[in-house]
Amino acid sequence: MKKVWATKWVKALRSGEYKQTKGVLYNGKGYCCLGVLCKITGEEFTYSKEKNRYCVRGGGSNLESVLLPLHVINKVGMKSCSGLWLRHEDSLSELNDQGKSFEQIADIIEENYKEL
């Protein structure tokens, strides 16, 4: 992951500005850690009646509500759509959904951004 985006993401996660949620990028009230990354890269969430949840454009007409869209992955230089890194079996999205706080996830990003 590009260091500049890792730094911005860590700052946003620690800011207290974002309420945390699980299972989706954004639910209308809160974000998972990947949803925060989408937001700081300029992505807008819109409600999809088709999916019955908030989504971002995944590319073309695809709507993404759970994982990072490809264009966000490319922009920030990540290697996966879920925040998987080499020395750990769980991705950032899984850790988020397992109850790790944004602060704990920010620590992981700081320590492992090169592998993300």
C-alpha cells in the first residue's frame, strides 16, 4: 500500500469522526475500516434498492458494498480487496468484523502497510 494513503487512513481511523460497523462498507450510520478508506479516497455511498444496502461504484455498473472496488485498490496501491497481508491469516475486513477497534486496526496498518 502506498505510504501516503496508509497515513491518511490511519489518521481517519483514529479521528473519532467515523462510527464503526460490521459486515458492510457503510450502513447509513457507520463504516467498516475499508469503508473509511473508500470515503477518504473520495468515494460516495449511495443506497441500492437492488442490493438493499449502501454501495459504492465498483467499476462500470457494478455496485460494491462489502469489499474495496478495484479502482480504490489501484488508487491506494493495495494488493487485495479485503486488506489481506502476508504475515496474518485474517484480513482487515475480518478483523473489523471480529470486533477489533479502529485504533487496533490503525496500529496494524501502520506496522504492515507495505504488505497490504
